[in-house]
Amino acid sequence: AQSVTQLDSQVPVFEEAPVELRCNYSSSVSVYLFWYVQYPNQGLQLLLKYLSGSTLVKGINGFEAEFNKSQTSFHLRKPSVHISDTAEYFCAVSDGGFGNEKLTFGTGTRLTIIP
Amino acid sequence: EPEVTQTPSHQVTQMGQEVILRCVPISNHLYFYWYRQILGQKVEFLVSFYNNEISEKSEIFDDQFSVERPDGSNFTLKIRSTKLEDSAMYFCASSESGAIYNEQFFGPGTRLTVL
């Protein structure tokens, strides 16, 4: 069985400061990793995903994440945050079976940007 | 830009009543999903649906739940006799195919409150 742990439920960050949102996973098979963002009153939107290849993945809105197999982590980073980044961020994992790519999510991290 | 829509945005019902949550997936998508998030907990997979039948369902998706694609556009989740513990945010998602490289697009969610 696969699972995802997001240790930080809330992360306050000053505007233009860097941020890292932590995600650790466990999976017994090949793993595919995702970060989704949810802005207020909107659906989950894909930020980035790791399927294979380079362990450093770049996504939308200046976010990036690094897949670290030895540490079973997929932390999300942004070098300089903006007010518009205030949202809930979800890490997710899938074992990638065709037609069966259900996502297993973490509990989410609420990112609050302080002006 | 095409998007997944869900109605209603908020549904309040009495315990034991039936509810139907509606979703309109993106028009050329073939795979459909329901997830839910109980307040403060993880987003959980409920069911995936393809070619008018369930592909996979979780342990949560018991006999009280059913899904249907009644026409060419809607995808519904029915809860026959709601319980207090069914109170949650329900997300619908769709993807073009069952391959892991195809993004799941999520709707904004329906908040179900069972009294």
C-alpha cells in the first residue's frame, strides 16, 4: 500500500521569501509523484509531477520539486513566494497501473503568505 | 479552457436521506473519478469509472454509494442513505485516458453536510 505524509499542516512565509513544503511517501512499487494546489473555492490543480527521468521537476508558477528515492521524499520549493501563492498544497502518489492510476493524497499544507 | 464542473457547491441533508452529487467532466475525457476529503483529513479515493463501469473502488465505496453516467455529459455520485460520517468535500475528476501521464483534472468540489 502506498501513503503520503505531509508533516506541516500550515506554513506561514513572508512575501518574497523562499519556501519548502515537505512530502514523504511510502510505496512498495514504482512510484509516481504529484503536487496539486487548491486555491480558495477552486478545484485541485496540478502543479507538477514526477514520472521518470530527471529527479528535479519544474512546474507552473515557479515551483519545483526534487524526487529523492533514498529519502523517499518529494519536497516542493519556490525561491520567492508571492501573495498569490496563498493556497492549500497537496502531495499525491500513484502506482501508475494503467486505468488504475488512483491518487493517494496527503493531508495538505496550507501556505499563508505574509505581506 | 475546459474544466470540470460540479453541482451543487454545497448540499445540506438529513441523515438517512439520499443525495446525488453531479459532475460534468471535460468533454473528451474517458476516465472519471470521485474523491472525498473529510474536514482536516486526507483526500481519499472513492471510485474510478470507465466505459460505463467501475474500474476500481476503495473500501469506503460500499453498497450505499453508486456512480452513473446517465447521459453523455454528467457523471453522478449517489449516496442512498446518508450518515453523519459522509459529511465531507467530494471532488470529481476526469482524465483523457487511464495512463499515468494523463493529468487528472479536478472540479471545485461539493461540500456535503449531513445533519
